[in-house]
Amino acid sequence: MGNPVLEVLAAHRSIRRYTADVPSDEMVEAIVRAGQQAPFSGQLASVVLVRDARHNPWNAPLLFTLCVDMARMERVMAKRNWTVVTHDLSMLWFGIQDASLMAQNMIVAAESLGLGTCLLGAAPFMAKALADRLSLPRRVFPVVQLTIGYPDETPPTRPRYPLDVSLHEGRYRISDEETIERAMREMDEGYLAQDYYREAGAMIPLEGGRAETFTYDTYSWTEHISRKWGQWMAEPTELTEPLRQQGFHIGADIDDPAG
């Protein structure tokens, strides 16, 4: 369509190898400013930048940690003689939206400047370590991390579901078995053509005594994602405990005032 924004979005790929070149301070400011312009009104997100390529993932020159920031919001409300009565589950929901939208704007801004990016989704499960490393106070919780730098690789864009599987007009349409199988086939064939999992050495081991029937010639996205959600994170405490440690209470301890 000749639209530069659409071209940047269509060309997105995760970058896990970076050059030693460091983006300028002007670029960093422009990227974060673009993040702040994301469409949210709660302003419940903050970002911590670490410039330490030696220790950042993939030696990226920039590592951003995007957080839900209730600590700042509570200070603002206190200036107006208000305290928060909204329960933490709702506040986290809004804050996660804010942090996610900010991250996406930052990705688009960075890639429009010729930089590469990669999201790291494990931040909530590393909350204690990140809180210690980044001096995150209570009521600030890491949602996602984002590496940014000049790319030192040119991987292909990764497959996506067919549009007719993701887009529902007017009402949700339950796909028939043939459509689901076609969507699975497109995802799997796309990743197999790129030899993605073999190159990454990323076959997830089976648990519970299930016999392995896949090789890297057949193992692809639908089996990979099924093994994740079919084996990992069965207990909510894997997330509720890090939240509690940062002063957020949901579920059984929602009224617990302890730290």
C-alpha cells in the first residue's frame, strides 16, 4: 500500500543478535516518547532502562523493563486526598494494558529508526530478581522487557494465523475442523520452512511419561505451543506469589494487608 507505518509493522521480526553500536540519546528519548503516546489514560506504566550490553540479553545495548506503576499513582492520588479502593486485579489489568501498549509503540518507533527489538515475556516470573536489580519499590511490578539495538542478523518474519481465522465479523465464528487444521498447517509449514526450532534447539521435553514422537523434521509451532500450555505453570502461585511480594494481592489473599 506504500504506507511506511504498515511497512514497518509488516517487517517486524525479533532480533537476538546486536552490533556493538549504541543508539543515540536522541533516539532513546524519541522511542520512549513514542511509548508515552500510546492510547491509555491511566498512565499506570513506567519504564526502567539499563545500558549494559555485557549483561543485557543478547548483548543488546538497551534493555527496557516496562512495569505497572501503582506507587506513583498512589502518590498522585494522595496529593488530591484520595486513596485507592479499586481492587488490585482491576488495577493490574489496566496497568498491564498501559505497559503493553507502551511497549508496542516503542517497538514500532525503534524499528522505524532502523533498530531491532525483542520482547521478553518472562519478566513477571522474575519479579523478585528484577525488583532487587532495578530497585523496584512495592506496588511496581515488571510486565515485560524489551531489548533494542542495531541488528546483527536478518531473520525472516515469522508465520501468523490466516486472517480468516483471527478476524470475526459481527460476531464470533466458531471455525470448523477443516479451518482449524488449515490454520495449524500454515503455521507449522511456515516454521518448518525456516527450520526455526532445529536452529534454535528449542524442542520442549515431554513430561509425565509421554513418548516422544516428533523429530525436528516434524516438530513445529502447534506442538511447541501445546507443550508450553500443556505442561507449564499449572499453579497460579507461580504468578500470585511474585505479585504479593511486590505488594499486589489477588485471589485468596486479596484483603491481606501484609507486604
